[in-house]
Amino acid sequence: MSAKAKLDRRGFLTRSLAVASTALLGGCDGELSEQPWVKRILDKAETLTRVTQRALIPADALAREYSDADISKDFKANGSTGVDDDEYRALAANGFADWKLTVGGLVETPLELTLADLRAMPARTQITRHDCVEGWSCIGKWTGVPLKALLDKAGLKPSARYIVFYCAEISPRPAMTTANITSPWGSRTRSIPRPSLPMR
Amino acid sequence: MADADSPNEKREIVYRHSGAVRITHWANVVAMLVLLMSGLQIFNAHPALYLGSKSNFDDPLMSMRPMKHGEQVVGVTTIAGWSIDTTGIFGVAYMADGDYQVRGFPWSVTLPGHRDLATGRRWHFFFAWLFVINGIAYLIYSLVSGHLRRDLAPGTSELKHIGAAIWEHIRLKFPQGEEAKRYNVLQKLAYLLVALILLPLMLLTGLAMSPGMDAGYPFLLDMFGGRQSARTIHFIAAGGIVLFVVVHLVMVLITGVWNNLRSMITGRYVIKVPEGQS
């Protein structure tokens, strides 16, 4: 074994030990999780998960539907119940009559739809489970235009891969892949709640 | 080779653990440690457990939460209706300046070591893949090589004498000589319980928490009685594995820490054979 190989091995062992001991000391790991190379490695599993789920889950699989009796009596607010924003408060005061849903980006026909426009479109009602990333679940009844209908109206360009939702609240902007939405699964799990429900 | 301390014994070196068992063992140690710590980070995002499909926030099966006790905020852990004050450990912790933090498990045992659910989930899923790939490799090896049948499956006579084995363990009398070459019946049952029941249960309950997997494979929900039950079973099974690790480490310590460690690193295990028995 050459001196260089020995050194590399020692370097590797030292690094492994450093990583192992840092992982052990969760309380002081702040740095480890912030390291770009750690993030890069952890991201690999996200890709593997996405590809595997895409392969394992049938494209037409729908979220389970529940009965009226299953509906949660206390549906926990996900995020805040009121948005600390003047524009939002003005819209809310007027029953969202002036509000418009903007559909833009990689679409053939960018849309601007009012609440009345949305209500004129075919709606679907479902009782499905909401799983919060925090770990809890609530069952609610949702009515609204299936997302697929909206996207068909706008005409997704083939190059569109992700959809980003802009909320009145600034922080949560979950993105989802177009594959999830254009399948019936997407349309059932992600229908748009009617604003007549308490805005959450 | 004669042992200096006991002239009536001789030492014999046996090859106890195959390379595959040693590698998968240590890979599992790393995976389980990260999974446990990142799992506690994820649990801390909502430190309560429920039964069924949904969370009944008023009546959790288990919870760690802050409560007002007069003027003082205390951490209360509730299990099946029984509440105990766990301030400083679970629920609420006071800092040096008198301010307090609301959290489930202490941040010293989570990964990352502060509230960061998104990063905790990334650690968890990365090491879940390592755990699954490693576990499948172990199971295939165990079946094909005969490790499962030869070393782990207890025989009928062993099972009949399980009472004696338990009694010997209670008195901390462990197999010596020839007998020490093989796993004893309690060891076999403990390893089988973990490898074939608890660890696969962790995987299945983990998958049952995925909304996507639930849509594709709704039997995951029915198997465990709903997503919240699956989450609860995931937590309890994790506790079972922690309990196993504690007992495992105690046994490693009291039956010869260096000998056990060496055998899991190099494969070689030293047994003491009384003279006349070879």
C-alpha cells in the first residue's frame, strides 16, 4: 500500500469518525445539517423516493374517501387562521368578490378567474383525509373545481413540470409536480377548497 | 493455549460472524441511530399520538404538552388518560434565563439538534433507504446462506427448555464452551423478533404514513387501523427496538465487551473450553 493510499484511508477514517460523532451529538450538529455536501447527499434520497413512488403508485390511484360520520369535529388550523395583510383583509371584507385566481407560467392561455367564474365550473365534493407534514390527520369535506379542469382550461405546456401555489400567507408555497395533478389522483387529493369554508 | 487465570480452561478462537452479518450489523447501527434521532425530530413537530384514521386532538393516546399550573407553565406527558409532570424532560423545558421552550423530546437527542422538521425528514428518508436496502440484503443473505435456518431458527428441544434458559439468564449464567459457539434460544428469539417482526413493522407503518402510498395501496391503512394508528405503532415499535438495543448492549457488556466487539468486527470470538471438553 502506498503512503498516499494510507493517508487517504486515515483521512477517510477520521472523516467517518467525525461524521459519526457529530451525528451522535445531535445537540451540536447544527453545522452538519447545514453542510452543502450533506444536503447534496440527503437530496439523492428525495430523488430515489420520488422515482420509486412514481413507479409503485398507479397513476390513477385515488386518495381514500370517508363518510360524513368520519369528518373531524375539530379541524386543526394548518398555519394561521387570519392573514396579517391589508390586501387580504380588504378582500375578505368584500366576501372575496374582487379576488382573482391567476394561472400563469407555462400555459397556453393564462387565466384570471373570479370566484364567480370558479363557481360556474363543474365542482366536485369529497370527504378525504388531510395529512399534515407535522404528523396529524384531519378528515374534511371539500368542494371545488378539480385542479385538472382548471389546468385543462389554461392548457399546460408540455415543458411544465412543477406547479407552485401562491397563498395569501407568504410562507407556504408548496410545489407539486404536474404528473401528480394531471392524473385523477391529483385532481382528487388537491381540489380547491371553496372560500365559503373557513379559510385556513 | 492455556488461560493464565484459569488453568483448567483453554481458549479456542471460533469464527462466529460472517462478513455479511458484520457489515449489515454496523450499517444497521448507523441507520437506526440516525432514524431514531431524526424520528424524534419529526415526532416533535406534533408530539402526540392517536388511534384511528384522524387525530382527535382532545383525547390523544399519548401527548407531551405545556399546561398552566397556577402561574407556572409545566410540561405534562399524558398516556391513556394518565398525566405526569415531566417538566425539563418532555413537554416544556426551562432555560437558564428562566424562559421556557415547548417541545416533546429534548433537542439533545434529535437530528438536527434544534427544531427543523424539513431537515429531520431528509435525514429520516435517506437513512430509511439505507435501512431498507441493508435489511433486504441481510434477509436475502440469511435465507440463501442458511444463516436464518442454521443460526437463528430455534429447534424444538431448545424451545422446550426455554424455561431453563430464562432461569439461567436471570442468574446471569451464560452458556460457556461448546454452547457459546451458537446463539442461545433467547438470543435467537430476540433477534428473530427484531429482524422479522419489529423492523419490517417499522417499514410498513412508515409507508402507511405516506399519503401517496395510501392512495396506491389502501391495505396499508386497513392493516394498521388508519394512518394515525400506523403512526402510533411506528412510535411504539421504535420504542421496542430501543428496548432491544438497551438489553443487547447490557448483554454485550456483561458477557465480555472486547470479545463481543471483536467478533462483530473481525468475526473471531474467543470461547473458554473446560479441559477435557474440546
